[in-house]
Amino acid sequence: MRRAGGGRSQALDRLKNTTDRAIKAATWDTYGFAHHQLGRHDQARDCYRQALELYRDLGDHFGEAAVLTHFGDTHHAVEKSAESRTSWQQALTILDDLDHPEAAQLRAQLGNLA
């Protein structure tokens, strides 16, 4: 019989041993999203911080914007409007710079906070 959480431990071990920083960033973002969906918002924020640092180091601006958007969603879920606004605004700035179509959706989310 497997211990509860054994799969998670194995996944984290593989993540630590991976040298591909882009894979690490995407995986941390995915873990953050999973924690957010499960209502584990503190763990989600910790994962998003890891992903954000990696995306910034890689210079992946779209990845950075995606994580900032998820960060804002997590803050919004726990009614931290100022933090949501800051994260979403940072993401919007990046998406506008990239002329990305998701900027309009994020702009609407920011408008709903007002």
C-alpha cells in the first residue's frame, strides 16, 4: 500500500532533479494552480513565487504574466483586493507590451475590482 502523498513526494523529487528551468517554472505554476483549486491558497502563493522567479530569470515575459495573473486570482479568492490589483496590473503591463489578446480580459478583471 502506498502512503498518502507518496506521489507528490516523488513528483517534487523529480522537479528538484530537473535541470530544465522552463520545465521547473511550468511545473511550479501547475502546482500553484492545483493548490488554488483545492483552496490551499498559501501553498498556491508559494508555488507561484517559485514559478515567477524562474520565469523572470528566464526572461519569459508571457510565462511571467501568466503566473502574475494566477497570483492575482489567488489573492482575489481570499479577498485581498490590493494584492490582486497589483498582480493583475503587473500582468497587464506585460501583456500590453507583448500586444497579447489576453490583455483585454485582464483589463476587464481589473475593472470589476473597482
